[in-house]
Amino acid sequence: MSSSTILNYFKLVRIPNIFTTISNILLGYIFFTSIDHFDYFDIFKLISISIFLYIGGMILNDYCDIKIDKKERPWRPLPSNQISKKNALIITFISFLYSLTISFIIGWYTFIITLIMVTLIFSYNRFLKNTICGSINMGIIRSLNVLLGASQSIFLIGDIFDTLFFIPLLSEFLYVSAITMLSQNETKDFFRTLWNSLPFIIIYVLISSLGLFIIMGTFRYDCLIPLIIFVCFIIYSHISLCKKIATTQKSVSQLITMIVILDSIFITDALGVYYSLILALILITPIIFLSRKVYMS
């Protein structure tokens, strides 16, 4: 297989974004498991499930968008026939089958979450993509991805379930819903209308809420460090978009990358800011490197 063919497959699956799914899994897993009890093989299996779900979802997304992409993004692998539709469907099928099979082997809770995610991924790409429900759907999928990371321990806690876990789940839902809302117009110029500003309004409300939670002592005070980093990048992305320094697609790519920093806020509460920022740096470095060659949205 030539390097150009490999690059086309990397573009098809949005390979830089895959590292954001890893931070979701780590957040869910670490939230309920102390570092002394980490099962790294379990973590690997959960990450692999998430990665293949994402790969299947991205390919299905482009497959369902071939007609639109022939007009708006004709250089992409599927509309340009650099990758055949048949190969795309085969990889999608294998990806979903792998995720469902491994999740079934792990346990019923993991399998149920994975099955729901596959259903929602198909629903989004086939029916909901260009509607407000599409944004909500994507937010739910990302929240379920965090839940997937916790699936080995969350349901064993029973009556003492930590209700604080709803905060990262809701944060992931709101943030990814906002990004998806913005990405629906990524091929168009950004204008500061109320509707176009809504994604950033949602994100700023989320930031304010998280800051309040930290100040109130719900989470550790050193969670403010990744939160401040998160805020700085959000403001930078917003200003660049408003001043047309960056395109909507570029801004969406920046916001997708910041999923890792958002997750690190909650990982900090479990592991401390030192380990949290190291994990974030490990995941963001390949995103930045790969995004120079491969688009993210």
C-alpha cells in the first residue's frame, strides 16, 4: 500500500480526532478507579472499542455525504474515488463488528453501551446530521463514550454511585453538541448572528459552571489550571473566527482538540494536575502533528 493511499485512509477516519476518544475513555475509567487498581489490559480493550466505533462512524459519515461532498469537498477520498465505496463499507462493518464483539466479551454493561452508540452513530449519519437533533445526538454519543470508559466499574458501585459523574457526562454532552452545531456550517463563512454564536454561548456557560463547581470545592482547586488553559484556547478560537483569521473548519478542528483539555479538568480531580497535564500533552502532540496533513472535520 502506497503512502498516498495510507494518507487517504487517515483522512477518511480523521485520525487526529481518534486521540480525543482516548481521553474520554481515560476520564471514565480514572473517575472510578484508583491508580493502584488500574488494569491496563482493560483500558486497552475499552480504548480499542472506542477507536473502532469512531473509525466506523467517520467512514459512515463520509459515505452518507458523498453527494454533498462531490459539490462542497470533491477532494476528499470517497467523492474523488481515491477510496472505493465498497472498501469504505467493509471497514465500517469490520469496525462496528469488532467493537460489539470485544464489548460483549468484556461484559453486558459494556456491550449495551456500545450497542447504543452504534445505533446512535447510524441514526446521526443516516437521518439526523443536518438537524438540531443531530447536535444533541453527537453530544449523547460522546457522553456515552465517557460512560464506556467507566463501564467496568460504574455499575458495581450500586447505592453509593457517585453523582458527581453526571458533571463530566453533562459537560461532554454540552461541549460536543456545541461543536457539532458550529460544524454544520463549516463550509460557509462565519457571521456573528445569534444562531452562529449559540455554540460559544453554550461553551462559556459550561466554563462558568465548571469554574463555580471548582470554587465551591466540588472539585480540587488545581482543576483550575486545565480550566484556565481551556478558557484561553476557547477565547483564542472564538476571536480568530470572529475576525476571520481562521475559517469555521479550522475553528472546529481547534475545538475538537480541546476535548482533551476538557477531559483533563476531571482527570486532574482524580490524579492531580501533574499527571493530568502529562496525559493531555501526550494526546495533543500527535493531534497537532497529524492535523498538519489530515483534516479533522
